[in-house]
Amino acid sequence: MNQNFSIAEDFLLDDSFLRYCMGTHEQDIQHWEKWIAGNPDKRPAFDRAILLFGIINGQQGRLDVEVKKFRSLLAEHIAKTPVTGKVRNLRWWRAAAAIFLLGAGAATGYHFMGKKARTSATNAAMADVMPGMSKAKLVLGDGTVVQLDSSHTNQLKEKDGTLIDKDNGQLVYDVTRNTSEKIMFNTLSTPRGGEYQLVLPDGSKVWLNAASSLRFPTKFVASDRTVYLTGEAYFEVAPNAQQPFHVELSNGLNITVLGTAFNIMDYDDESTVKTTLVSGKVKVSQETGNSVLLAPAQEAVLNKQQQHIAVNEADIDKTIAWKMGMFEFDDDDLTTIMRQLARWYDVEVKFAGTIPDKHYSGSIRKQSTLSQALRILKTAGIQYTIEGKQITIEIKQ
């Protein structure tokens, strides 16, 4: 075994280290945990190797690969992309990564990966919860309810002639046969544990996150295009200067755009409403008349209690990670993390003990089961139990 581990590639060329990353051999897991504890100066290269393993492995859509296959993928990766720069510069790859970097404060860091063999016998015996999926409910103009999931591929027809294609977790509205003068509204709602995509009659694209709802007309004929949102959604608005696009929120906020990409997060159980601009320009207005203009990479944060809007620099990677199939945390507290997990896995969270005043950063794939996602808590020294649809976080001081 090569003991001169100076850079990440040294680790990745070692078969035992790859088995450690895959979590397939208990002997290798014990060896490397003991080794890194005795060689703390190697931690940067060690963690970078884990990061690169997750990136390459995650691109294959799996949590484990054969050593021989991985070695080939590694060679291809190194040939195409020189391994230089800081780990933070690789954030755009996180949608493909199967890793979690965990930090409790600026000076403390841990690493997490899907290591099956690390789960204790008790956790292995726990009832697990599967991740969410593409599913939603569509309410047509006459009140007809249609249950949607990724398997539906047939076509619906509204009474005004609008055709609605259902294909692989997405609705597409076609208004070419809509000759009615009456405006009909549809509502697309995702449950906890569900998400769905939508192409509106004007061609604008919408991604609905879990526990969200969008009400919209089957065609836009007024001087503007107005939709009504609860929960969270990402919008890519089709440009039309003659017909501005508006998003109305339940708290009286109005977001006005012409053609742009942005994210809105407005859940009832969150203390703030966030509008994050990816490209273009938007105006966020309150019923009081107060408004702010956003430039790309800025976000408007409304404090629900104080009814004050602050404009901050936005973390785009973090904001739209959910759309890319990831959870992204950056200096978030435990309750914030658990609210996101609860919505996606459709579970209730209960805390037993005083919630620690610590903050965590990292990424988890949304395809992970609940127990895989919750390993971040065990890494941070927090215990949990899963009973049906309830998680109890056991915090010991």
C-alpha cells in the first residue's frame, strides 16, 4: 500500500481507499478511519479524494462502482480536467456528486459519504423512508381532479379546447385550439414528497418544489400574465415586453418580470419569503407600495414578522440545488435543514432536547433514502430514530 499520500490522486489509486469510499469492506473502513486519525496533516488531500470520488461516482448515478471501472473513470476525469484550485470551485459539479461536506462552525469540519458498512446494526434495522418523486394533483377549470405521476403520458383536454400533454413528470399546455373567450384557471399542486414541472400557455417553464401550488389561466389574454404561487417554484419566463409576467404570493408580495429566471420560496413554516434572481431583472413589491429591484445574483428577503424587505447577495447554487436534485446547505441551523428534509420525505420532525446552536454546510442527493440523508446528523454526533413517518431527533448535551 502506498503510504506517501500527498495529493488526492494518491488515495484514489489505492484499492483499499476506494473500497473505503464505497463502504463495501468493514476492514478497509476501520483501517482508514484509524489511519486519518493518526495522520491529521493528510486531511486536506484525504477529503479532496473523497470529494473527487463522489463527483466521478455520482456522475454514474450510483453510490458504488467496481474498482476497475472507477479507475477507468478516474483516468478519464484527470485527462479531461486538471485537478487544481480549491474544493469550493467545484460547487457547480455538486448535482452529480454523492458526497456531503459537513461543518459545525468555521473551524470544524467533517466528511460524509454513502458508506453502507458504517451504519450500525440498529440503524440498519430501522424502517426507512424512500425519497420523493414526480407527482402532483391537477385541478381543471370545472373542478375535475387529475392525479399525476411520472408514469402518466396521455393527454388531457380542457373544456375551452386547451390540450394538456402529460409526459415524464411534466405538463405542457397547448392553446392553439382554445377559441373560448372565457378565462379558465387550472391549479397544479405538489404534495409533501412530490415535485413537478410545467410549461405554461405562453411557453414559460415552472418547476414546483414539494408542498407547493401554482394557479394559472389556461391562456394569457389580458395586458399581463399573472399566476398565483404558494410554496416554492423556479421560473424561466418567456420574454414578452407587451405582457409583463406577475407572480402573486399569499402574503401580498408581487413579483414582476419581463423575461428572466428566478426562484421564489414562500412556505408557511418559514419565517422569510425569498425571491432569488438568476438572470434578467425583477421587481418585488408589497401591498404598502414599497418595492425593490433585483439584479442577477441578488435576492429579496421579506421578514414576515417585520414586513421588511432586505436585498442581499444570493447563493445561486444553494437556492436552485433542489431543482438540480440536491439539498444544499450553507451555514444552516438544524431546524432549517430538518424542514427541508421533512417536506421532501413527507415526515414529521420532533426534537427531544435543546436544539444546539450550530450551523452546517454541505450537500445531499435527493435520491437518497431518509436514513442515508440523516447520516449527516450521526456524523455531527446527533442521534435519531425513525418510526413510520415520524423522526425524533435526540439531542444530548
